Amino acid sequence: ALRDYFGFNQFKDEQETAKLVWHRVFYNYVFKGPILEWYIKVKWKFESKNYEYYNKLIGDRTKIMDVGCGYGYLSLFLHYKNEKREIIAVDYDEEKINIAKNVYDKNENLKFSYADITRLELESQDVIFINDVLHYLTEKDQLDFLEKCSRSLNEKGILVVRDGITDLIERHNKTKLTERLSTKFFNFNKKNNEFHFFSSNFMKLFAEKNGLDYEMQEQSVKTSNVLFILRKK
């Protein structure tokens, strides 16, 4: 019976692709304004394959943190893929986090909260996602927060960081342009400091200093966004 249960869960996970889960995620944002609905659709189109990869990366790990969760669609996807995961999702944009808090289709294992990550106390986690967040911080705050995350990782935990890097010069100009548009023109993201993008070497040195295995994957052929996967040994 136990084997059948785990076999069913594996089958369910394989069948529930991002395309199928999308409708369940999207219904949480219906009737909350046409701009938000449009924004969610656009983000999902570009991110759905990444989300499926993140889900596989997590595997059977259950304590998850989503830093800079925005409206919460990644957290919802990961929650629906395995509702036993304990997911803490935080963002410093109160408007976004209030919308995320009020989604109707979730259980108590997914918690959304407002937080300034420079002052955030972290619980122990199996996986921490920091997607498109670090460049909003000063270099000192970047390092302080990364070190805090490293200390919070459980054994065999994973720190997943996505951001634009300065190494890819031509593509990085496109990244900076899209970030300026999202903060100044469209006002989708709030910004308190100047952008502080970093190089891949910055992240590699951090990993070495903190005893983490380092891996970098390119996530875009048009922008300088890459994925850093740092694993606790």
C-alpha cells in the first residue's frame, strides 16, 4: 500500500505539468484587475519551464523559502505540486504581498508575509529561492543576506539565486533596461537603492568562502540572467 501511495504521487507529479497547474494558479488572481491578470499571464509564459525545473530541483525537500515572492505564483505552483511542503514566501512590496496573502486556494503550509530581507531572521530551510532580488541591495547587504541564508540551510540544502550578471556585457544591457522599465515606467517593482548587479566571480567566491558547491546555469539567451545553484555539502 505504501509503495502504491508513493507510486501514485510520482505519477501525479509527472502528469501535473506547469501547463496543467497554470489554471489553478491563475484563478487566484481573477477579478483583481486586468493589468494584474495580464502581468501574471506574461510572467507565467516566460517562467513556467523554470518552475518545473525548480520543482525537480527541490525533490523530496519540504522546507522551502521564496524570497522576493511578489504576487506569489511560484510559491503557489510549488505548493500545488506538493501540498506537504512548508513554504514561507516573503516580499517587501506590501501591495503585492497583500494580494498574495488573500489568494483563496492554499492550505496552512503556504504562508505569505511582508519582510525587509535586510532585517529578516531566517528559520532553518531545505531550499531558499532568491529570484531577481539581490541587485536591489547594496553589495554589503547582498553578502550579509547570502551568508545568513547559508547558515540557515539544512544538511544537503540548496540556495538558488537568479540574477543578471555583469560578465555578459551586451546581454546585461538588456537586463538593466528591463529592470529600469519595471521600476520607473511600469512601476511593477519597488526600488529603494541604485541597482547593484554582480559578476559570477562574486557568487563563486561567496560559495567557496562558505563551503558550498557552486554551479551556474544560463537561463536566457537574450538577457544576462543566470541561475546559481549552491549546495550545502
